[in-house]
Amino acid sequence: MFLGFDHLEQMLERASKGTADGYPPYNIEQISPTALRITLAVAGFVMEDLQITQEDNQLVIRGRQTDDSQGRVFLHRGIAARQFQKAFVLAEGIEVGNAWLDNGLLHIDLLRPQPEVRVRRIEITQGRASAPPAEIDLPKVRAQRVVRVIEED
């Protein structure tokens, strides 16, 4: 999944080429104009089973459960207990914020800081400026000569 890109067509094309594995299910929500939240359903995982890393512009979430089913007999096992790796490509400037696990949901906040707006006010004076602008040292340019060619018929 590609986050923070403005080119929707490219984003959808690349996402469709990715793996079709939908495990674990996840949501992406916009929580403010400059923030996103990824929420993954990781029922049965504890914090020690999960790892979040940022590798260049890729956010990678890995989950690996320890097999604790020894001595237990399952008549039906509908809660997946398999490992997973989910990767999200982040646009330039996206920062990974907080991550927390709550009631089987892993939440990860992503932030896009707004660029600083720099405004400089230029004073306007009446008449000529009181001090001439400082001279700028430019490299000496050799004077060019104009050569005129007159052709005879």
C-alpha cells in the first residue's frame, strides 16, 4: 500500500501488483489533514510477537507468534496463528509516529509535517535609498571585440 503519494493512478497500479494476501486485515484512516493511522487486526499477538521497522521509505510490520498450543486440542481453529509481514511504501517526508497495541488492534500513526512558510517583509522607503547597495565582486570579464567582416562580390 502506498501512502502519501498524490498520483492515484500510479498508486493503484503498484498496489494491484503486490501480494493479494489480506492477512492481517488493516484499515488506513486520515485522522487530520497532516496525519494518517494504520490499524492492523492482530488478534492473539502480544507486543513481544510484533516488530515495526522503517527501512528507507518502507514501513514493515512483522508478526511471529510462538506456538503455545502444546497440550491443547482444538476442535476448530479460526483464529490465525501464523506469521506475517506487511509493508507500506511511504512518500517522501512521511514520518512514523507512535505505535500501540490495544484490544488486538495494532495502531501506527504517520505524520506529514507541513513545510515552513517563510515570509520576509521588504521595507519601502520614499525617495532614494540612504545608502547605496554594497558593490558585488564579480570576476573580471575580458572585453569582447566586435569584428565586422565585409565581403566583396
